[in-house]
Amino acid sequence: MSNSLSELITLTAMSRRWLKKSPILLLAFFWPVAPAVAADDVLPSWNDGPAKSAIIAFVQATTDKSSPQFVPPAERIATFDQDGTLWVEHPMYTQVLYCLDRVPAVAKAKPELAAVEPFKTVLSGNHEAIAKLSMDDLFKILAATLTGMSVEEFRIESKKWLDTAKHPRWKRPYTELTYLPMQELLKYLRDNGYETWIVTGGGIEFVRAFAAETYGIPRWQVVGSSINNKFKLVDGKAQLERLPEIDFIDDGPGKAIGINSHIGLRPIAAFGNSDGDIEMLEYADSGKDAHFEMMVHHDDAKREYSDNR
Amino acid sequence: MSNSLSELITLTAMSRRWLKKSPILLLAFFWPVAPAVAADDVLPSWNDGPAKSAIIAFVQATTDKSSPQFVPPAERIATFDQDGTLWVEHPMYTQVLYCLDRVPAVAKAKPELAAVEPFKTVLSGNHEAIAKLSMDDLFKILAATLTGMSVEEFRIESKKWLDTAKHPRWKRPYTELTYLPMQELLKYLRDNGYETWIVTGGGIEFVRAFAAETYGIPRWQVVGSSINNKFKLVDGKAQLERLPEIDFIDDGPGKAIGINSHIGLRPIAAFGNSDGDIEMLEYADSGKDAHFEMMVHHDDAKREYSDNR
């Protein structure tokens, strides 16, 4: 896990709509370089302050049987966005970097692609040109690199990349670029009987490839965007083939829908970092009396990526 | 739980395709009226015989660290069909009976429906005419009774019905008409580190309404057929509205696809009772070296419903 990326997280409001409707935690919390950690500090990387106090007060209120806000363990659901909330999302989504890195292998298997756009540009290695690719181009790259194989083959390919690829700036595997305060929060919630779920706009299979090892979250507690799969018998063996057809976009209102589809309960705690998380937070906000929503926003130019870079 | 319904289960092959490809447990096991239960009998309602022995041998082989077939706890996934595998499915699917029972309430809210088919026939109470309704008619009834309300409203309505409705023949709540041997099997697997999942052709929300209380299976470990939901803000509160649009049919190849979508792993044990479960069993059969598939078939005319009734 990278400490460098987790030294500062600023909590802020990402949306006027959200700002208007809810009491927001609009706070900064710092992780000192050499923190004085109390032995019983459940969130040692969080600076003492209102954000940390609010989390601890919420967890205590929902787990203390004598509290009017007590929530039975079966209903202690906490949902987390992934990109930008649990791990780094700059310079671009990690899954997009995976797709770009896969282009040479795809072009080797299908040489006719190397001569046509957008594959030609990606193979050129010209970063400026790659950064200018359109959304249509990006979809062509995603379809070519994420589909056409079995679910198991994709799992092996993406795991292999995650084990070897390094972030261009931090020169470390992406799975090490998670936020320590959020890792502590995941553990703190689970230690208090919460089920922690990832609810990502990213591909469900891609995030499942590292969720257990990186966050301690089992494969089935990942909700994400998905493509259609087709059942096939290949040499008498049942397989699911990944098709270039979008099944579900787990973003915005889709996050509330995906949560209901996979969990079947409203979360009582939800954590996000962008507009695509608003409906998830609203969904938690509109349920039980006891609920907790937080927007985290990393924008420190020195120790993280600034949005205004 | 009803003992009367669980006195006899016959294991058999439901499909020639399945028969041709796999070594099948083609056995009967009986639950004696006054069983002599050994203190350490993990499946007391199962007659001693090859079926019971095969289950116990499989569980021992997959949980013993020194066994070549050992499977880590995180991969011990067991999937169960519901209708006809875990509980009674005669005289018709319980969820269809729920829909028929809901017609008077729907017609009260929308009086214009009472004069048109198929609602007119359902309201007549003429069982013979109701039994002759076409699939098209049935879909109209399903759409009218299962959609148009929020997810939470549907949850309350279906739970209320399950708490009060009685099976026409057994005069007991449907949730008491589960198979005792299968209940024991669920518990035995969980006691050995297995995660037990329901994979049903029935509606995911309907089965979630009773899965925890009836089977000890949490809401998120139910995979099922679904309709589309729409995210709405009603008086500032986030809701999901159930739309009359089919999202996913969790049957046949859909069971393998639904398993991947919700669990993200192949089951290593799968239990079904009909052709709609074949692909689920094939999916388990085509995975790890250690796997177990079983078709249960209740066909005893005296103590259960006979298929040839």
C-alpha cells in the first residue's frame, strides 16, 4: 500500500445538488508524516477532527444495542466507489490503461487492426495523440481488448497485468496505490459487523480480479458495469464468452439499481468522490434513520494529483 | 418446516443430455418415519446410502487440507435451485399463486381491470378457467401484480402474503413447505465453510423476501429473474420503481450467467431438479477438479405431488 498517495484526503462536496440537500462533511483530514498513534486508535491515518469523530460516532451508534440508532448486523451495509475513492484514478482510469496496454497483444493476434484507427495511434506510442482519442475510439479499444474471450481467460489476463504493470508516475503496481485511510475504514467497518461492498463504474470483472487481495472484499461483493456474456459448450466444457455488448452501466442512478440488484438492501453508509456517486449517496440517505454519507476528494497537487494540474 | 413434504426425495436424472455427459447419482434416499439418528449424523433426514455418502465424502475431500481435492474457503460455493429443489412447486409456482392472490387488490385500485381478461377470469374464482389461462394472460397478471410499486413496497406486500397465505393442499404457510433433507444439506455445507446461494428462475425480490428467515441465506446470496427498476426522487427521497420490463431470466443458460454476475466464481457444488438447472450443473461440472452436482426429484404420489398426477 502506498503511503505517499494517502497522506492527504480532502473531504468536500462534489455537487451543488448534493450540497443543497444534505448536511455535508466539508472537512480536511491529514495524515501526519510520523503520526502519534494511540494503541486503541481505530483509524490511525485519519487526523483527529470532525470527519473521524463523525465516522466513529456513527459506527458506535449503529452497533450499540442500547442505542436508538442500533442496526442489526444483517443490515449493516457499507458501499464504496472505487476509482478516486479507494485508489488513484489519475492520469486516467486504471482499466483504460489496461486496455491501452493490451492493444499490442490484440494487434498481434489480429494484424489487420494495426493499420486502422484508433489502434494505429495507440500502437504509435504517441501519448499526445492517444490523449486526444475520442469516446468512440475509446469504445472500439475497450471492445477489442475486454471482449471475445472467456470470463476465466479475461480474469487471468487482467490479473497478470495488475501483477506486473506500474503506474507511470509512482512506478508501483496499481494495487499498491490505494488510500490508507480508506483501507483502515474498510477494516474498521468490517470489525464492527459491516459488510463492505465496492460499487464501481468500472468493469465488475476487472475489479474482482484484485478486490479480495487488495481490499479484503470477496468477488461477490463487487458491483460494477458489465457486458453481456454468452453460455457456450466448448469441447463439452461450459464457458461464458464475453460479448462486445454493454449489459449495465453502474454509474449515477445505475449505482442505486446495481446495489439493489446485487445486495438487495439499501446501504446505511456510502462513500464516493464524484457526481457519479450522488445517487448512491441519496439512496443511502433516503433509507433508515441511521445513515452516513461521505464524499472524499483528493486534490493536493504536491502529494497527489490536482484536478487543476 | 414440513416433515410431511420431506419424507421422500428421489434422486434421478432429468435430462438425456445431462445423463449422457456425467456420472449421475441415480438413487433414492428415504427418511424413515422414526429415524434412528446417530448423535454425529450430519444429515439425519437422509437415508444411509450412496447419495448421502457421496455428499459427505465430497465435503470431507474439499475441506481437508491434506486432501488433493482441498478447496480454500473463499472458493467453496454451492448453488441451489429453489422451486422444486428447496421447497414445493406444486400445484404451481408459489410466486404465481401470489400474483393470482394479488389480483383483487389490483382490481380494487384500478376498477377498469375487473371487466377485462384475464383479470375477469381470475376474479371469478373459477379454478378450471384459471388453470387454462395462456402464457400471455399470465404475463399480463404478472406485470399488473409485480410492478408499478417501489422495491420496498413490493417487499412489504410479498412478505405480508408469505406470512398469511396457506398452501391449498397442506394448509400451511409456503415457507414451511421446504425439504428438510435440503435444509440439513444447506446447514451442513455452511458448517463446512461453504457459501450457500439460491439460483432461482423465480423473481429475485420475491425469494429475497423469505430467504434469510427460511433458509438462513442473506438477501445478496439470492440470484434470480428480475425486472428493470427506475431510480426516482419522490418528495426528495430516492426510490427504485419496479417497471413492467423484463431485465433478466435466470433459467437455463441464464443460471450460469446469473451466477457469474452475482457470485463471480463457478460453484463447486450445484443442486437442481429440472431441465432449467442443467446449465448450472454443467457450469459447476466444467470448473475445478473437485465438484459435485445433484438432481433431486420428488415424485412420490402418496406423500408428495406426483409428476403423473
